[in-house]
Amino acid sequence: ARASPRFVARATTLLAICAPTLRVGDALLRSPADLSRDLDRMTEARLAILALATAVGASLGALPPSALSSTRKLLAAAYVACVVTCSAMAKRARTGDDRMPSLQLLHGFLPFLASFLAALAVSGPSLRQQDSSAPLPLSPPPPPLSAPRSWPLPARRSVFAPIQVSLALVVVFAAFVAELTTDPTFFLGAAGFVVLVVANLARASPRFVASATMMIVVCGPTLRLIQALVCSPAELARDVDSLAEGRLGFLTVCVAGGATFGVQPLPTTRKLLAAGYFACAATCGAVVFRVRTGDERMPSFHLLHVLAPFLACFLAAQQAATVLQSRD
């Protein structure tokens, strides 16, 4: 029917917002028995749920910037993330089903967010396409070679603040549900992300939030490596068993942590260096676990559930942040 792009954008946003809101009402009003049967149907149709979440995220992210601004799209995605997390928490509390919240987070929230960020990164035209007729501004003279290099950070609040809050809440919630907070390293990480949530809600400086996030990313694998070197093999073997039991929550923590770090307004070089250090420290820790325990699950378990999801989500979020910053 060739409807207005603004109408299509508003209808898509309305659908993306109303669907998880109705799920929260469903989780609060229906009986635990009905919710358990609903979880059984969701488990059987988890591939369809994953495909639906991916399609909705891509549809919202691919809306043209002329019809819906990037800030509004990010706010809508943050609202969806918060509501989906609350719905999962309510269902877990009312049914006591161990499949929640990992089922809803892994098959609903994460595919939605990943496809949304990917579509957001490639949807809008580049700066050259947006304003090809405008004259290029005069570039400032290059600084002298002896001048110190500075990496300015934005003083205003980042447009990614709602996404950061949502991802940090997912990290904290997944860590507690998977009982990862009994480990000192994961307890420190969960506490750090709680600080990030409070800092964003208190409208703290983006410099503080970005620096704190990078400190968590650097200190986490470092403490894990020290733990692998100091603890006894029996303790390390029990630790691997507990991680294997809570691998879905472990995977969720790494995915959300990588995406949170990728959207921080830090210089790209610093973020890549921190991600490289994370990869090296995590790999060394996994190798030490294998040598000291002889467990055949290591280091493949660590690489598949820590390194690969963290780097994939970090790079995707970094690309989306770079495109949006250049577009603004």
C-alpha cells in the first residue's frame, strides 16, 4: 500500500514494545500451572521463538533514520530488554522452573539484541551519502610530532546508556541465577556491573562508566588466572563442574559483558587492547586449568563459552557504536 515510512516505523516500534509488555502481564496474572504449560510449549518451539526475536530485532534496527532516529530506536530496544528480563524473572519466581530465565534470555533477548545492533550498524547511509553535496570542512593543521596524544571522551551522557543499563542488569541477573557469585571472580564482576547500573541511573560521567567497564574487563580474567595458579587441583575441578552446570548463565554473562564493553565511548585502540588482553588472559587461564586438573573439558569449554561469545558481541557492538557515532 506504500504507507508512509513514519507510519511503518511507529507501527514496528509499537509492536516491539507491546509484545514483551503483554508477556509481563501474562507472567503476573496467570496461574503457575498455566505458566508451566506455557514454558513447555516455548521449549518445544524455541527455534521459532529465536527466529521471531531475530526478525523483530532486525526490523527495528533497519528502520530508516529519517523515519525513526537512532536514539529512539535505542530507547525502544532498551525497554524491550528490561521488560523481557523482568518477565523472565517473574516466571522463574512464580514457577520455580530451572529453564527460566535462560530460555527466554538465550532465545529471546540475545537474538533480538544481536540482530538489532547488526541491522542498526548497516541500516543508515554513510556520511558521504547523506551529504555528498556539502563542501568538506577545512581540516585543522596536524599537531607537532612532539605533542602528547590525547583521547578525549564525551562529557555528555552517551545515547547507549539505556543499552548499558539493560546489559548490566542481564549480567547481574544471570550471574545470580547460575549461582556464579559463589566464585570470587564472578562476584567481583557482578558487583562491578551493579556499580555500572547505579552510575548510569545516577547520570554519572561517561568517563567514569567507561573506565569502570574497562577495569572490570581487565581485572576479571586476571583474577581468574591467579585463581587457576593458586587454588588446589581439587578446588579447580569442582569449579569446572559448577561452571559446566551453569554454562547457559555463564554464556549469558560473557555475551552481555562483551556487548556492554563494545558500546562504551572509549577510543577504539584502547578497547581493542583491552579485548586482546582479555583474550590472552582467558586463554592462559583455560590452559592452566587443563594442566593442573587434567580435565578434558578445558580449554575448549572456556574458549567456546567465554572467549568466542565475548569477542563476537564486543566486535558487533563496537561496529554499531562506530557507525552511529560517525553518523551523528
